Amino acid sequence: MHKPRKKVIPVLGGALEITVNIAGTGKPLLYLHSAGGYYWDDFLDGLADHYKVYAPHFPGTAPGRPNEIDLVGNLWDVVTAYDDLLDGLGLKKVRLIGHSFGGLLAAELAAHHPKAIDKLVLISPIGLWRDDAPYTVANWCALDGNELMDVLFYDKQHPRVVRRMTPPSVGKDAAELWQVHLMWTLGCTAKVIWPIPDKGLRKRIHRVTAPSLVVWGENDKLIPTVYAQEFGKALNNAEVMMLPQCGHEPPLEQCEILTAKVREFLG
Amino acid sequence: MKIACFHLMPYRDLPDDFEKKHKSAWFTLPFDGIADRHKVSQYYNWTLDELTYAAKSGFDGVCTNEHHQNAYGFMVNPNMMGSVLARATRGTDTAIIQMGETAVFLNPPIRVAEEYAMLDMISEGRLVAGFPVGLGGDFSYSYGMAPMEQRSRYNEAHDLIKKAWLSKEPFAFNGKHYQLPMVNIWPKPLQTPHPPIWVPGNASPSTWDFVLKHDYSYCFLTYFGAKGAEHMVNGYWRRAEELGRDRNPYRLGFLVPVGVSDTDEKAEAEYGHASEYFYHKGLHLPEQLLAPPGHMSHSSLTHLITKRPFPPFSELKGMHFPQFNDRDYVVCGSAKTVTQRLLNIIKTLRVGHLMILPQFGSLSHEKTMENIDRISKGVLPHLRNVWDNENWEDHWWPKSVAQQQRAAA
């Protein structure tokens, strides 16, 4: 298991700092987490065997720095901040992976700064809209813990799911603080996509030049699976892969297949 | 002591098994299939009749409020109700207390500055301008704005409205959320410099600081009774002292559902169903719908989840009338008992503005009118003078044209 180290990078002209988790060696890979927040899982660990993985915390979700979200007003600020982050890390060209909410950010970043992105992987991304397949932030923000488990996963008993979703039991108020962190993270990420994550990506996505891989769980109950093909069509050069027995969290539920495919695709 | 009549305008006839069949009485509950349109039409008129009757029977003011997409209380535009009430009470001193039109639900929020000014004109200077932060679910689920923006929009909307009332010249407003090239409202309020401002809240320390800094009156709205509220209200008074404010009881309002019967023994038969309906059905509201992620500041969220100052709404389902009444969630009994219990609440919390909810849950129009009558005759006269020996002035009560004319004459 890799032990990521944290590095703090000033962005937006120094108005904001982004905390990045870094592990592994090799060509640089930027990973943008989902609305549930940063979590060093087996998927990232496997990637760190082959790449130097940079996994930033979305503003407001880094430990001990909740109020940094106040410095982000909208999606445009976030895209600019992440573009600044590439400069701050001295990365001219990266492989970019985004999951769900992070998939939206990754697609936006790749459209905003196409030359900086070598290859793009979108895992169950949000950000496009079809009238016949509606979804809103309420799909995950308006649910209680049990409902969220039902909607996120194909198999709630999967050991990786259990490990990710079980609050810690050691330490004062550990479980409560875990819950605070999860709710706060949902609130921070929701800030730039509320109430519907259709913020105009469709008008920008044609700018993406990087070869792209779109991955979707066949049993995703959170975001309709029709969006796999929708992203596949909207991107210039995309391959779509559907994962069996998998909900909205492929890194947890289909880690092995996903890792192998992503490794092959990224080269 | 000032005593106002508050109304939520609920759906009064939900079926007995309602909360078992539906996830929530709020936001996700379909109107069609639940609501009888003719009944709803009747409810709005009953609500206006009940509030008007309360004003005529001796209450000092009438309170309306704003919520959306629910069966709990759907006075979606309190100013429409307030303007009817202003007209129906013309020539009296009844305060028209808007608790209120929620500025952050509107864009641009100067609409509130305009409507309140208009209402102050129609009421001839009897308006109390309520500035609620607004319920998180209303703001984010019904009206589509990000939970994290609510407080910042509130602060900005407040500054904009105040400036729209006070500025002598038209101005441009360049806010983070609202940009207006020409702010120049017609009319401005009749009361100068502006109507008294009350801010409702449920014990958020950031709201206390806001209220005390601006020298407004705070209205503590809780579902969990005066006993549970005591330590929170003490926190408010402590904060007032820290910020150099006096202990004027008119700095605090408090809301209580009240039911008066001939005897204590009859209270359960008369108000038991209505109380349980209110707590079991009206507050059938999952927490994540009440306050979406991001609605609270990080420190408030941490406090809420680690300390749990309120019981979760789901616990209310296991409670029944005797507990609601014992814990002062509702105050029901004979006029004598209700008077004593209210006096105790008023004195313990230092309440200057008592707001009474005479209609709650399923309580019928007839029972509500009877209740208003009993409260007015048997309770109000014994509460009025409670603060007289301390000689405080209520700086947060409207000075109507009629009052000023009487004073001049």
C-alpha cells in the first residue's frame, strides 16, 4: 500500500490553496474524486504502482480546511483553480481520471485546456443532460444513509464497499465526525453543480482532443447508464466500457477489471 | 407584553395512515392525489378568518410565514395573506407581522423591500418586517439554490433591502449574488427609517450575532417546547450581554401552540388529535430534506451531529399528547393552567413577544375559533402586564399612524 503525502498548492493567484495527495512514480496522473470526497482506495493504489498519482481534495474537503469552499463561487472558479493546479505542480501534460462529480470536472478541464491532457478517463461522469433521463443533486443529497447505500452500489456487502462506507469506531466522536465530513463534502461539491449538474459541458466538450475512455457500471442506479453512450458520442475520440455487476462506484465494485482496462488504455 | 396570533396554514385533513404511505410531508409529496382543492380553498379563507378574528378578539398582532411544497403549512406568499389582513384590520392597532417573506427565495430580493413597503402603506404603518433566513429545503429543493449559498445570499439580500429603504438616492448594487444597475424603490415604507425588523430562527448562534449586531428582535421558533429551549435561550441572552445589549424582553419572541379547554381533563379530547397530527404528520420530514448537505456552516453541522441538541424528528413519532403537553411542546389545558404555564415560559425565557399558535395540525375551523375566543378571554388579560414592573420600551413594535394620531391628540 502506498502512503500518499500531502502537498499544498496555491491557485487562483494565491487566493485559494488546493491540498493534493501524491504517491507513486512514473508519468503524472491527475485523479479527481467524486462528490463523496477523496479516499485512497485500491484503485488509486494500483495506479500508483505505475504512475505518479496526484489526487487533490476538492476545495473545502481537505482535512481541517472546511472554509476554503467559501473561496469558490462557481464551476468556472473550479476549472480555473484546477488548471492553475497543473501549473503549480509543474505538470505540462497529464493523464486525467475523474469519477462522477470528478468526471464532470475532468471533462471541463480537458475542454478548457485540451493540450494539457494526454488521455482522459471518465468513470460514471455527471454533466450531460437528456430530457428522457433526468437526474439532479437530490438523487444523492436528499437521501439518508441507507438510501444512499441502495442507490450507489450493486453489492452493499462487497468488502471494499463495506470498508469504504463503515464509519470508524475508534476515537472521540469518530463516527459522528466521519458523518460530518461526508455531509460537508457533499455540500461543498454540490455548491458548483446545484441543482442540476448540466452547466453547459455539452457546448464545450467538443474541445476535448485527448483519446477518452468512458466507464460505467451496468447497474448504476444513481446516474442513468444512457449517459455512457451520451458521453461516448459527445467526445471526439472515445471508447465506452460497461462493467457488469457494478453500480455507481466502479473503483470499489470492479476494481480489478477497471484497473486493468485503465492501465491498458493509459499506457 | 405583546401577544400575536401565528398561523401555519396546514393541510388539516391528511388520512390517518398518511405518514406510513409517504416518505415525507414536504417537497416530495404530490399535491394531486393527496389534496382536495376545494378544502384547500376553504383552508386559506379559514386561516384569514381565524387571524382576523384573533385580531378583533384582543391579540396585538397577526403573524404569517412562508414555506413551500408541503402539507405542513403552505402560505407560499405571506404578503398576499398579510395584505388581506392589513385591510381587514384597518383602523386598529393590530400589527401585521410578516415572519415573513423570505428574501433569499426571490431574485431580485428588492421585491421584498417593495412589497413590505407597500404592505406598510396599506396597513398605515403597522408592519413588522420579518427577515427569515429560510428553511434549507425550501431554498435548495423547492427554489433550486445551492445550500452553501443561503447564508451568504441572506446577508447580501438584507444589506440590499436595508440600503433600498434608507438610501436617499438611487444606487447601483454590485453584490456577489445580486447585481442591480438602479435601485430606486417606490414606495418606501411609511414607518421611518424602516419598519421594525424581527428575525426568526431556531437557535443558530450566527443568527443571534446577526440580530444583536443590528439591534433587531429575535424570534425563537422551536418545535421542542420551552423546557428544551431554556439553555439555548440562555445562550442568546448571554450573547446579548457580551455584545453590550440590554435585557429588554422585547428582544425575544417565542412561539407556542396553545389549546384552551374548560378543564384540564378535557384538553386531550379537544387537542390530542391535533397535536399528534402536527408532530406525526406535519413534521413527517426526513432530516436530509429539512437541511440539505451544505445548508449549515461546518461548525454548526459538527455541533448538530456530535451534540444532537434536538431529538431527530423521527423520535416524535413515538410520542403522544401527554408527552407533548408535559414537555410544553404544546400548552393545553384550562385557561388557568395555560395562563400559569405561559407565564412560567415568559418569565423563564424573558419573552416580550409571545406568539400563540391557536390552530395546529388537524384542528378544525370551529374549534380554532373557539380556542381563539377562550385564549383571548381567559388567558391574554393575565399575561399583558407581566413586564410592566421593569419598564421596558418595545422598540420593535410598529408605530402606526393611528397610534401617532392618538398620541398627538
